[in-house]
Amino acid sequence: MAATAVRYLRSAGSPTAVEPLLGPRLRAVREDERLPVDPAEFRRVLGHFASGVTVVTAPGPDGPAGFACQSFASLSLDPPLVAFMVARTSTTWPRIAHAGAFCVNILGADQGELCLGFARSGADKFAGVGYDDAPVTGSPRLAGAPAWVDCTVATVHTGGDHLIVVGRVEALGTRDEDGEPLLFHRGRFGRFSG
């Protein structure tokens, strides 16, 4: 699947050179190999892990693309890499892959409604949303987001029903050093209290 993602990026004219990492041959999981874990129970238990919330955006010839993402993490300091996970069924991912670049907008405590807007499918997610261009890739930096990370796609890996996208950090910054983060825990938004 990783090779397929790389072929797609190349055929879509991605400006970023993306090479698959050598590794084990990937194959589908057979029914007799699946763990007996109920998906609802899996989601319920892992919902106890609080995470930050981001919106991943990219420029495009038909307008900007973006989606709400809580599966974001820093990956490496040298070289500077970050990662996010996206469902293989995402309709936004092909647009980000085509751009070969993205901006991770780290949301603040008062941006729950903005997050919900980017979590919906089929609507113009950027309607009424202020943004400017990230300095290197031109990906949208959302107004009011306390921090942002401007990236080019470095590699794409498979991970079950998701893709693991690794981005090389080209630029980053903050707009609100003291802003509180938007948190997600057990299906609800929350705030940090210390």
C-alpha cells in the first residue's frame, strides 16, 4: 500500500520526492488473524487517552483542503519530522497528497466549533474561516490557531485502515504563546487546568 501511495503522489504531480522505506512485505490481515476486540470497546477504552486537536490543511488548484485531526505527533528532532494519521477512506487526503505539502494548525481552547466544521464531510470547510498562507508551502494557516507547522510530505506508510503520513517540517511558529490548547477526551472537547 505504501508503494501505491508513492505511485499516486508521483502520478498526481506531487512536487515532493517521496520514496518508500524498505520493510516487510505488506499484506491484508486474514480474518483468522484478527484480534477478538470489539471496535466499540476499542474506541471506548482508547477514548481515555486525552489528545490535542489539529486541523491539517493543504493548498489546491480547486481551493484549499483540510480536515480535523487528533492523531498528530512530533516524530523526530533531527531531521525535524511530524506525523499524522488519516483514514484510507478520507476524501480530503488525496487533495493533500496531490499538494505534497500540508500545514498542521494546532487549535486553541476556544476553537471547538472550528474543529467541528473541519470534521464534517461534504461542506465548504473554509466558508467564513480566516487564513493566510504558510511561508514555505502556501498551505492555509488558520486565523486564531495558537501554533502551526508547515510541512512537505516525506513518506506515507500503511497502518490498518489508516495511512501514516510523515512530514518534514519546513517552518513553524506560534501566534499565541500563552494560549490554552483544545483537548479531546472521551468524545468531548475540554480545557487544560493546572
